[in-house]
Amino acid sequence: MIKENTKKQDLLWYVLIVVLLLVPFIPQVAANSFTQHVFILILLYASMSQAWNIIGGYCGQVSFGHSVFFGIGAYGAGMAVVKFGITPWPGIIIGSLLAMVVAVLISYPCFKLKGHYFAIATFAIVEIFNRLFMVWYWVNGALGLDYPMVKTGWTNFVWYRTKIPYYYGALILFTTIFSIVRFIERNRFGYYLRAVREDQETAEATGINSTFIKLSAMALSAFLASFCGAFFVQYNFRVDPPMVMSLQVSMVFVLVTILGGAGTLFGPLLGALILIPLQEYTRVLWGGLGRGTDLMLFGFLIVLIMVRQPKGIMGLINEYLNYRKTRKIISAQPEINS
Amino acid sequence: MTMFFQVAIDGLLTGMVYALVASGLSLIWGVMDVLNFAHGEFLMLGMYVSYWLGFLINFDPLISWIASGVFCFLLGILTYKLIIHHCLLGPPLSALLATFGLSMILKNFALNRFSPNYRLLTGTLLDGKRTLIGNIVLPMPQLITSIFALVVVFIIYYVIKRTRLGWAIQATAMDKEAAELMGINTERIFLLVFGLGGLCVGVAGGLLPSYLAVHPEVGGLFGLIAFVCVAMGGFGSIPGALLAALLIGLVEALGGFYIAPVFKYVVVFGLYLLVVMLKPKGLFGW
């Protein structure tokens, strides 16, 4: 039964990739750069949230500190381009490794805390990093880094006239991160993660080193999140502390995942599919008024989803599947009896 | 040395207001295990109520705190009925995210209706008055607000510890099922606790506009500091929250003065992390 499900999931995954590869060829998308923008953001936010999902969903450690790693990745790429005037790639790699180190250093003491205490500690860390980056002269403080005009192409990962290469870049990011999580989900490591989430003491009693598991999950998650940050800054041409290192950004990681369904492979994608078009289109429709109408609607929707379906969209889907399954069993029963 | 005492006193006065905001949050957290993310926004709305009463019909904040307290009490009850009540069945995070959504609604509602301008109530009864103790200047608005906040915190603490209602609240916090078996209507207690949490911020918000400008983002920092106070004080402990709030006010003022104003919150949050590393359950937690 499990094998059959896995096969179905695999099929779904390959179909999804093919569909996503073909998206830029839809005439409506090809003609409209705003639609492309929405698709890019969906893939980016799905990837970000999937990175968070490793620690927050599978391992159950709800971290609100991921904007720190996102920001470090973004600043890594930004510093390489703006301050050193080279391609962003070395910056991206150094930034990601740095994010990993920072993640381990700040998480090790924080993992002693449980539940809301852990969440609030990660809030505090985000605020500290935000204030420090605001006054750090070397990274231009609150002014932020503005990209100069550079040659377009994959070496600089910058394009001005078209968004299609960004789309494929986001797709590569998306495929990589989702594949990693797909691999982990069926791997021994994934079972360890879920064991720690369900009951840490029992997991430890069966011989799992819970601190090591949590730390490695956090390091992996931070590494991937910082890649997303680097992509964000390459797409945005600008980075400043409130943009990448604030509680608002941290909340996005959590919201998208929880909305879709935490601890599930397709949850982050579903969450992003719903949240991002909503955010972008309401912004276009009402954001120009400068009166926060779009954000009010956005907040209202979050409340509505949390109140009606706290397990997220995946919870809704699973409920439906279970309902169908039980119906099948019930309808099959009389035949067995007779 | 005068300077040191002056800064320290200022910090303590701010800390007392933090204490009132934090004790409302602490109550909700302690009884329901819910983090109310919209707490700062409740404060912001309370401040607006007091500001508009003062601006439109010349009510002094010394009177209009009653109105904003009642307003936030009702807001809390409404929030519980419409949102939190449904989230308690789900995973623990859902209430936090729902209140985050609520905070977005309230913040942008204020932005929509009242514009992002900073508004300060001038010409109040206490405006510009001050007393001197030795060389230390005590501005009257801050002093009265802080003493008032402290009194309200003590009243809330007294109610929790000494009255039948308070015992019911404590029983519900300890064990919901057992409390129900003892004939306590826990649903009503939850409702009341959320209302009381709102009342605390409402009273604080009612008094603040006489010296602190109101704008839609004012609640954000207060809310965050209240979180830190509560977590530092320990799970649902009002004395803990009070102590933590005074400590944070003190550290914020001294850090801002002696290190650099930009670093004052770095110092505050750093102190919180330090305390929590040493005592993972907070100062008064168990």
C-alpha cells in the first residue's frame, strides 16, 4: 500500500516538473511579464517554505528565525556583486556556508527551549540581526545594497529585458530543494526527524541523538533558505535589512508552509500557489491606494483558513481522500458478507 | 551619577507600562497556552480610542482610559469568540498564525482609517508638568501612567490569587478537564481571560497618548517586548512578567544611553537570550 502511494507520488512529481517546464510557453504567460513574475514568486516562496519545512514541519521545531539565513544568503550575493564587483556565485556559496554556521551556532543553545519559548527566542534573534545589519557600515547599513548595471547572462545571474531565465532559475531551485526533501522523507534521516517531532524523549530512548538530528536539520534548512535569499536579491537588484531580515519575512516562511500543510511534501507548494497570487493580485488591484486594503484582505484570509482548517490545505485533501477510501470499503463490505 | 539615576528612573517608568502590557499577555498565555500576536495591535487601538476621545470631545486620558479599557475588553472577547475558540482544537501554532492575521487586519485598518501620521495628544491635564526629586526630573504624564499601570497589575494579581474567580482561572490553567469536573465553566473562563488580557492593554493604551505618539505601527514593538517579558518572566507568572518588564525597561534605557541608541534593543533581546539560556523556563517558571 505504501509502495503504491509512493509510486503515485512519484508520477505526480514528474508530471508537475514537466508542466512547470512548459509554463513559459503558454502564450498568456509569455506575453505578460507580470504573470511571469507571479510564477517566479510562487516557485521562490515554495522553495523557501520547503526549506523551512525540513526543520519546522518534519522536525517540529517552529523557528521564526529563518529570515536571518535568508538575509545572510541575500547579503552574500549582494556583497559579491556590489562591493567586490564580481559574479555572485562565490558570494552565494560563502553566504550559504556562513548561514549554516550561524544556524548551528544560534540553534545549539536555543534547542534547549521548548514550544513558545523557542519561538520567542528566534524572534529575538531576528530582531538582533536586523538591528546589527542596520548599523553595519561594511554592508551599507540601512541604505542597503543597490545593484550596478552588469552584463546579463548566467555568469552574473542577471537579466533586464526578460524574466524567463529567472523562471528557469527558480525552477532549478525549486526542483533541487523539493528533491532533497523528497529524498529525506523516505530516508532514515526523515524518520529520525519525525520521531523527534512526535516525542523527543521516546526518540532519545530508542537511541536517536536528538540534538544532532535537530542541528543537522537546521543546518540543511538554513543552507537551502540562504540559496533562496540569494535568488531573491538577484531577482530584486536590491537588498536592505527590513526587506530580508525581519519578522515579516520570517512569518512568510511559516505561513506558506502551515497554510499548505506542515510536514508534507506538497504542502509548501500548495500554500505558495494560493498565497502568492492572492498577495500579488490584491496588491495590484488595491495596493496602489496606499491604504493597506490588500493587506487587510490578506490578513482576513489567513484568519479564515486558520479558523476553518488549522491543518492546512493538505489536511483538507487528506480528509477527502480518507473519506473516499472509507466509502469504498463500506460499499465493498456487503459482497464479502454474502 | 545624577545622569545614571535619571536614565534608570526613566527606564523603570517605561518598564512599568511594559509590565501592564505583558501581564495581559501572560494571563492569556498561562491559561490557554496561546500566544496572542495581535496584542500590540490591541494596544494601538486602545491608544487610538483615547486619542480620538481627547481630540474630538476633549476627554483627558485620565478619564478616557476607562473607555479604551472597555473597548479592548470587548475586542478581546470578540477575538476569542470568532477566532481563538476555533483554533484551540487545532495544532498549537494555528492560534498564533490566526492572531498574526488579525494583527495584519487591525494594523492596516488603522492605516486605512487614520492614515500613517504620528498623532500626539497635546494640552492634557498633566501636559508639561513635572516634579523634582533632588536633581532628578520626573515628568508627570510618565509618572502617573506608570504608577497607574503598576496599580492595575497589582489588582489583576490580587484578583487571580485571592478571589473565587481567580481560583477558577488558576484551576482552568492547571487542568482544564479537572476544572470542568469541579463545575467550572472553562469556556466562560477562557472568554473572560481573553477579555482581561485586552483590558490590561486597553488601560495601558488609554493612558499612553499623553506622551507617546500614536501611529499604526506603534503596537509592533510593544507587542514584541511584551512577548519577551512574558517568556523571560516564566510561563503565565505575573510577578515574573513584572520583574522582567522592569528589568527590560532599565536595560533598554541604560543600554540606549551608555552604548548607543541603535543598540538598545540588541541589548534587550540579548539579555533575554542570556536569561533563557541560563533558565530555560524563565525567571519564575517551573
